[in-house]
Amino acid sequence: MPVVLSRVEVAQLLQTIDALDTRDPYGTLARLMYGAGLRLMEACRLRVKDVGSAAEPTDRSSSQGRQESASDVADRAA
């Protein structure tokens, strides 16, 4: 069953992510996951060539590898 965060929990999560250094790989991964709506394994499997410019959607495979979809990467995460 999916877990839905309250508004307070989302605010705390975003504050925690903003507090991370942009050079920290975990901060970059967290921003990318939130901004592009990626699942953990989708973010972990991303390659540099998968990430396009801000004007071009990013192709990604599902965690099962069977389906591809387009996703916009947040400006701060890119």
C-alpha cells in the first residue's frame, strides 16, 4: 500500500534536501528523484547520456526495464 506524506512531512523532507550540499551525491540523487518523479532504482540506473537539457524530456526505463517514459528533470537537479 502506498504511503502518502502529510504536508508537514513533505515540508520537512524538502527542507532536509535543501540543506544537503549540492556536491553531495545523495543530495543530487534526492533532488533528481523528487524533481523528475523517479523511483530509487530508476535514479540509480541513470547514465549521463540519459539526462537531457532542460528543454528536452529525459527518457527512462521502468524498474522492470520493459517500458520507457519521458520525464522532465528539475532545473536544480540537472
